[in-house]
Amino acid sequence: MVKPKLMQGNECCALGALAAGVRFFAGYPITPSTEIAEIFSKELPKLGGVFMQMEDEIASLAAVIGASLTGKKAITATSGPGFSLMQENLGFAAVAEVPCVIVNVMRLGPSTGMPTLPAQSDVMQARWGTHGDHSVIALAPSSVKEAFCLTVRAVNLAERYRVPVVLLMDEVIGHLRERVVFQPDEKVVQWERKQCLNPKSSQPFEETADGIPPFFSFGGEYRHHVTGLVHDESGFPTSQREGISRLIRRLHYKITQHLSDIVQVEEFFVDDADVLIIAYGSTARSAQAAVVRAREEGKKAGLLRLITLWPFPEKEVSTAAVNKKAVIVPEMNMGQLALEVARVLPDKNLLFPINRVDGELVTPDEILSVMGRIY
Amino acid sequence: MSKLWKVRLSGKGGQGLITASIVLADAAIRFGKNAVQTQSYGPESRGGACRGEVIISDQNIYYPKISHPNLLVCMSDTAVKTHAGFLAGDGILIIDETLVTQTRPIKSQFYKVPITGLCREKLGQDIYANMVVLGAIIRITEVVPENVVLETFQDYFSLEMLETNLQAFTIGLKAGEKAIKRFGEFSA
């Protein structure tokens, strides 16, 4: 019999990263993500890893990128203001295709905002915060156990697709403590980045069939060049139109041609539902409670929980929305993911956003009251 | 024993109420229950409004926050003003008699316990008041058995902190006992 434990979201996030093979953390502690840095500072030295407290978040992601270029699995953790500072380097990691994970425990913004209160208002920043067309993956856990599993997955996806992955937790999940059970046979699968086996026959930014170039570790056997400038397959800057377009397009299709491997959603009473709720992170917990209560009252409600936020689960959302009378999207922001949902709905009049921006979690009552008005 | 408990410990930052809520949630899980613990506090490290919440249930807990607690502890006047109105109809209200000036019974299941006063008097400091509160809660409500909480203490506190926290907990148990004599047993 496995003993259940009381664990915290931030704690499980750090432990998930360690289990996924992360051995480098650089960061600048910030509420509500601080526990993550705290745990890494204790645990990484024991595993021969490195914990670095940096002077700010710009340097934090720079150090993470540097560590990753040498072949280490690397991570940083922050919240809104720090995530804003990281945007420039996030773009660098995207164009230089450096695997890395950025945990953003979302608090209410903009700016310093409300440091201790939850929000989900960095959803669009995770996708478009850095300039230029680029690809990114973002995941949102809804429970403490999932904070562990999705951190593992974030590390794995970063390694496999050579892309920055944002773990978009919110303060509620980051600080939540709940009962967690790890089964003894539960294995953590680690994905490794594709390595360059023969530099004579391959190039560091080579156009391969799956869109992912083989990785040349810095400090290893081969010399190569990494730059934020648009580069050709050799890694050196190019100004040839064909080469520019080829790089930007490949940065996209290396993600879009692997959607079935990347996109995850969870269905909760969706099939026969008349009213569909689409939610993620902590608001999905309120939505689950609302679905259970609605079903007790004989109302056919269902929840599509988005685990992957970016790339947006277009196919899954449009399939789940078929024949629904209404689609409710509760969020702790002014309606960010609701815009994406609206984009793929057959009829925009089906959409009912619920927006809470006072630092409190959307309640099941709020969802049920909107449901009561339409169904 | 299958009662659904929605516990809110409210007061000011620095009183240790979030820590008390974590120990309570941990003990509930050791006792075989499902439990979630959440918190709300301001950017100040001390003095701002603060609350720790624990839901204890035999079922899945989806929504992790509490709208209407059925066990509310208030450790400041502001806490009474903010939270007493949300107490569930059959809920229990425990106030710190030392810090709360509003002492008129607000609900039928109302307990006054001189938590901070006892802590100051017997241990010379206020900082163990959170474990006095926990002791009082456990004696009045038996939300989790006393021995399970003691077992949690062993894992939770370092050796040098354990002794005084145990003393504080015992002071709380006795204070809870007295409160039952003064105000009667609670009814579920």
C-alpha cells in the first residue's frame, strides 16, 4: 500500500523536473513561484547539478540557454514580471532551437500587480510575448500531481522538439497542497534530444524530415555557431530569401506536423453534454465541480479540459463543440483563450465567457449561474 | 466521521495560521481522508489579512476553495468582520478571546478561547498561538484524532522546535476542553 502524501504544486513541479533529468536551474525567486527555486537550491547539489541564483530574469533564462547548449536539461521558474523580462531570451531559444523549460506561476498583472493572488492572464504572452513568428509549447496543470507529470512532459517536449516550453501554472495550483499518490511502478519516461552522430554528414541546423535538426553540444567534439540572427543550416547568418523563409517555416512545421504527439486534452462527460465548458488550470477544477453539480440536477454539462494550451487544440475543441447548445469558457483574465475558442466554433453566439480579474478563483456557482441562464 | 469539513483559519500574517492549516491537512491525509489546503495572504510578511483553508472529505475534491466554511477560526477583529458572515448555517465559530473585541455570540455554535493570551502566559511568546489553535480545534471538533496530529508533528517540526509546539498543542487541547464546558458540545 502506497502512502498518500500532502504535497504542494510548486514542490511537485520541482520534483518532476528532477525526475525528468533536469540538472540545471538558474532563476530569480519571485512569488508565487519561490518554492520551486528553494527546492532546486536544496536538491540539485545533491544530484551533482547546478543551482544558480541570478541577478535578474534576463540573466536567468540566458544561463538556462547556455547550460542547455552544453547538453544539460535546464529549467527556470518565475511569475509575470519575470516572465516579461524573459521574453527576449525566449525568442533567442526559439530561433536557436535550444531546449528549455520556463515555469510561469501566473499571478495577477500587469506589472507588479498582485504578487500573491492568482490569474491566468499570461496565456497570450506565453504564445506571442516575444517578437517575431516563432513556435512555442505551453502546458497548464490542474492538480498537484499533474504539476509533476506536466513538468516531466514539458522537459521531454523541449528536448524532443528543440523548443522552449512554458509550463503555465497559476498561483492556485502552484500553492495548492493536496493528497498525492505515487504508485511504486510509476515510471518517469525521459525523452532525449536527437544527437548529431556524424558532423561530416550532417549540419547543426539541418532540414530533416521531421523538422528537428540533430543537436551538437557546445563544449563537445564539434565546433558550431549559434546566433539569434536568421541562419542557414550551418548555423551562420544568411540573407538569402529562400534560406530565411525555410528557417521560419521549419520552426513552425516542426511543431504543427507533430500535433498528435504534443496536444493533450481531457474529456469529462463531454459526449452527451448539451452545454460544454472549456477550461484549463485551476479554473478547470471549478468547472469539474460545476459539471458534477449540474449532472446531479439532471443537466447535461461536460468539460473539455485543455492540458496543452499552445499549440491550441483546434481539432479537439471543434470536435467537442459539435451539437452543443453553448460553450462556456471560464478564465481568470478578460477572455484570452476564449478568443481562440471563438475562432474555431461554428457559431460565435455559442460562446459564453466568464471572466474574473479580482484575484479570486472562478467559483462553481458562477459557472452554474451562467449555465442556468442559457440552459 | 464522514462529515465534510470546510475549515477556514483567519487572522493576520505572522500568526502562523497557514502553517496550522498545512499541519491539519497533512494529519487528515494520514488519517485516510482526502484533503486540500489553500491560502490567501497579502504581499506583507506580517500584519496583513491572511487565511489558511482546509477541505477534508471522503470524496474527490474538485473546487479547492471554500465559499462557506463550517468551521471558522477568527484571530482578529478584521477576520470576524470579513468572514463571520460567510459561516455555514450549522457552522462552528471559534474566536481568539484575547485579540477579538467582538465577543457577543454571533452564531449558535460559538466558542471563545483565549488563544494568544494562554500562549503568551504559558510559553512567553505569541508565535506558538497557531498550535494552540490547532489543539483547541481538535478537542472541540475532533476533526482529526489527536494522536494522528501528534504523529504529523514528529515529521513536520525540527527537533528543537518540536517540544514547544507540542506544549502549545497541549495547551490548546486543554483550552478546548474548558471551552466545551463553557459553551457545550458542538452538534454536527
